[in-house]
Amino acid sequence: MQFTTEDEALARVYQEDAGGVLAVLIGQFRDFDLAEDALQDAISEALLGWRRDGPPDNGAGWILTVARRRAIDRIRRSVTARDDANQREVLSRLEDNDDEAEADQPIPDERLRLIFTCCHPALAPEAQVALTLRTLCGLSTNEIARAYLVAEATMGQRISRAKKKISATAIPYEVPAGNELEVRLVSVLDCIYLIFNEGFSATAGDRPVRADLCLEGIRLGRILYKLMPHPEVGGLLSLMILHDSRRDARTDEDGTYIPIADHNRNLWDQNKIDEGTNLLLTCLGQSRPGPFQIQAAISAVHAEAKDAVETDWAQIAGLYGALAQMTPSPVVTLNRAVAISHAETPEAGLALADTVADELQAYQPFHAAHANLLKRCGQSNAAANAYRRAIALSTNSSEQEFLEHRLAELSTQT
């Protein structure tokens, strides 16, 4: 198919502005499905109209205006079919304000409200992620399903249930105020990090890294930080950028996972390291430290080291200690144990890791880390058992291949 300049203009508007347009439509109509359908109607009209007449100066405003009119048309047809008094009232209000979104005016940025709606704590975390990818990133249901290795029908039901719950429980389309903002912000940041982290450390499939999800998480982080320059938002964005700077070194040519100690650090992206570090310093300078800022600081310490030997593990262990005080969890303790095993002795790290063994029996990374600690302490048989447990719990074939290689290495050394 031959793509025209008008097609390229539409593609650019869709990529850059569709999330903003959809956010406005959802805010006006309080109906996710209606807003999405109206947006697709407008895109279809643009595909024909822009080829015929050329793209308008304000493409996003044009799309919003047409989408809004198509949404009203859909409501009008629905009202006619059902004779719904409440819908007639809504329709009357919308028609009275039909000129509020003129095509030559800049569109309001409603994405912050949409982020907080999609990430409301009343929704399950997996529903928050799916709805955020669907609305703010513009991914199709099939694309989201493939990303999380579930059936398209399953993902469609997940998204549909989330939309219905927002409507049924009257979840407000707003940015909360006061203390509630801090509480709700945690859900928003966790949702974005879940998206990024599934890309950075894929839990299933045949690839340990999903670049597409990494980039979507960072894109959402940039949007949120632009709209809301809170230090923890910047901390999350810094963390994702610093992690992403190492993405190309995390696998070999065959796609096999490579641990950070064995990275070719020439493959680390220095521009991303500089961006993430500078952003972190800006956030820390506001004297409002939070968990994501601390995690970003840990990633920055790794980024400063020219090789694994030069890594300042004592500083990393101290930062994990601070994180444990702020957000205590068995996983944080495990990560601190690994840091202590390098900063002090493997035995000290193993002793700390053992304190959370019962709580992390179903957590695959625990057994992988535990195996390495046991190996370094000379407990080969126990290490082999831990590797086998980690392999059994892994659902990522590349990760399994790496662990099996480590288990085989251990066998040759005994």
C-alpha cells in the first residue's frame, strides 16, 4: 500500500495525540466505549477527508471535534431507539455545548484525570495495567493480550469489567486532592512500573526483555511527570530510564539472559544514564525522598561502576536498608541480602536471605538468588536444589535456559 503525506500526518497525530483526545472524550461523555468508538469514527473520516482536502493545521483539534460530533450522533441514535429520558437530558446538554471544542482551538489536556481513573485502587492491578495500555497508550486488546501472554478474549473481558466497574461504582474522573492524592499516586506509579517491569524482566514467553513495554512505561512516565512534576513521579521515570540504559546488554545474540555482573558495559546507553541521573538529582534536591527515588539511586550506583568489581555494594546495601525502613517487604530484604553478600561476605548475605525464605517459597527470583548465594558459600548440593526449584518456577524459556546453564556449571565443579 502506498502511504501519502496525509496518511503520515494522521499517523503522527494518532501516535502523539490520540491519548489526549480520548481523555477529553471520556471526560465529556463518561463512557469509555463510546469515546473509543467515536475516536475510531473520526480517524476513519480523517483517513478519507485528509487525503482529499489535505491535513488541517490543528489535526488533534479536528479529530476531537469530529469525534465529539460522532459520539453525539451515537447517543442520538441510542436515545431514539430506547426513548431513554436520562440520555435525552445528557444529549440536550451536549448539543447545547456543541461548539465548545472548535477544530482550531488547542485541546485541553485531560490525560492526568484519565491516568488516575484507570489506576483507581478499586480496580485490580491487572485491570489497571490493561486499561491504561488501552486508553493512554492506544494499544489494541490483542496487542495487550500478546504482551501479557493471555487470550485476547480474556484480556477483553478484563478491560470490559474495569470499564463497567468505573461506571457502576461512579469512580470520579478527577485528580484527587490533599492526602488522597498521595495515596492514589501510589497506585498510578505502581501501575506504570508494572508495565515497564514486565518489559524489562518478562515473566513469561521466550524473551527476557520486551522493549515495547519498556518504552510504553517510560512514555507514560514522561506524560505523568510533565503533567505532575512530583519528586516520586520523577523518581520512577529516572528509575525506568536508568534501567532501560542497560537493556541492550541484558541478552546475548541468541536472546539468552545475561546477569548484570556479566554485562558488556560498553552497550549501556550513556545518554540515558546521564538523563536518568540528572533527573534523580533534581528530584532528590526537593528533599521529599520516596521509594522510587531510592530505587533509582540504587540503579544510578550500578550505572556509575565501570565494571562489576567497582560497584559500590556498601552504598547499595545502605540504600536497600533505607528502602526497607520506608517500604518493608521480603523482596526488599532479599535484595539487601544480595548487596550485603558483596559488600561484606556471602555468608552474611545468605543468613539474611534465609530470614525471608518461608515467605518467598513461591517467588522464583528468591530461589535463583538463593542458589547463587549457596554456591558462593560452597554449599553445592543445596545450591543445585535451589537452581532446580528456580527452574521449575520459571515461566520464561530464556530465563530457564540461563538457570539450567548455571546448574550444569555447578555439576562440573563438584
